[in-house]
Amino acid sequence: MTLPKHVALICEAFTAVLAEDNHAEPNRGDLKTFQPFATSMPINAVFSLYGHLEGPVVVGLSLLAAKRLARDTAGITGVTFDRACTNAIAQWTQRFAMAAQNRLENNGIVCSVGSTSIIKGARTKVVTKAESGLLIPYQGNDLGLAEISLGLVKRLGQIAA
């Protein structure tokens, strides 16, 4: 399936930031739409885009994936998912958000990035103007399960499909 341009750029940013931490490129699963827009994994990092695209981007992580990202981002090797792990995931997500913003803007889609929030637990509703969300699942041998959920809307007349 061919991804819409803005979705492909966000996915490219995701895999590029994973590669910076020496993770092999994960396998992307089939895209799905879903309602209502909510978190889907045990650990979720949320940031919003503002501009030509508006709405939340959620990175959902299995506990294993979150711990591995915390280890690779900040050298954290703890057994529990504590404040240090939360901070490491927020730091990694900001890197992803900035990479996504740069890729979007380099392709004429102007936007800014809001701060990152960490939500623990699935099925927490996230506010969006989108009628439905787009879920992009990933599976990586050295990462574990991860998902990107997009609740983005295009501002009228700003960008092409």
C-alpha cells in the first residue's frame, strides 16, 4: 500500500531515529484506521503537530520496547519502568518529533511540534479533530512491538494528499 506523503515522511523519521540508536529497521505492518483515537500500548509517548498538519502523534511501545529504547537512549538497565525510563522515552520521542518536523518541512509541509507527554496504559482517549486515527504497527527483532498512531487533520488548502 502506498502511504500518503505525510505519513511516509513520519514513518521515515521513526525508522531513522531508531537507526541512530543502532536498531535494525523494524518491519512495518498493515495500516489500520480506528475509532475512538486512544492509546493502544502499555507505554505511549504523545506529541502534537501544529501548522499544515494538526493533531496528535502517539508512539505506542510494548514494555520491552520501552525498556530497550531507554537503555539505548540513556543507558538505563533497570527492571521497572521508572521516572528515569519515562524521561529517556520522552527524550527519544522529542528526537523523533524533530526528525519528523524536519522531513515534513523539507517537503513543503510546515508545522511545529508540541512537547511530549508520556501516558502509561492502553485505551486512554487522546483529543483530536480527526474523525478516525491511522495506526501503523511495527515489529523489530531487537526492539519489540511499537506503533505509531496519527490523529492528524490537514488544514484546508494547505497541503496536497
